[in-house]
Amino acid sequence: MATPKPITRVTLFKIASSSDAEILLSHYRGMPTNAIKDGKPYLLSVTAGPTFEDPRSQGFNFAAISKFKSKEDMAYYDEECAAHAALKAFAKGVIQGPPQVVYLEDGTAE
């Protein structure tokens, strides 16, 4: 059985307030140590922050890139992770419209 390739997930937000963007960024900064599965951190990496202004951004002004070992780990992140639940609870009150989420298996274009 082939070992699953890591999954890269890109999440885009529209946030009106720069102070709210800073708080969201602090949630993402804590993810590498606060996102716990089976007693240990499970995210391979997380990068997040405000985006550059560009008309192609369609109003999305904050991006987060998260890397997971597998789709199963990403499903855990969405459905069971307490740290991600806290992030979502905060974001729900400050984002404009739903976030845009896409993900892909690493190495697809190699």
C-alpha cells in the first residue's frame, strides 16, 4: 500500500479589521503546538498572515496554508481538533462571508 502524500490546504479569509487579523494570526501561530492528536502535535506546518493587495484577490485579505500528513489528519482538524475549534469560533465573528478553502496532495505537479 502506497504511503499517502502530505496534503496542503489553503484557506482565504476576508477580514475588515486589522486588529482582528492580528488575533486570527495569533491563533494560527499557536497551531503547531496547540493542535494535538493522540497526545502530540500533528500539523506538519502552518503559515498565515495578511495578503498583498491585488485586484485578483477578490477581497480576500488573509491567507493560511496548513500542511497535514494525510486527508484523515485534515478531517480530524476540521471535525475534532480543539485548537482549530477555538480558531473557527473566533473567525466566525470577524470574517466577512465564508472562507475559501482548497487543498491538494503534495507533489501533484512534479
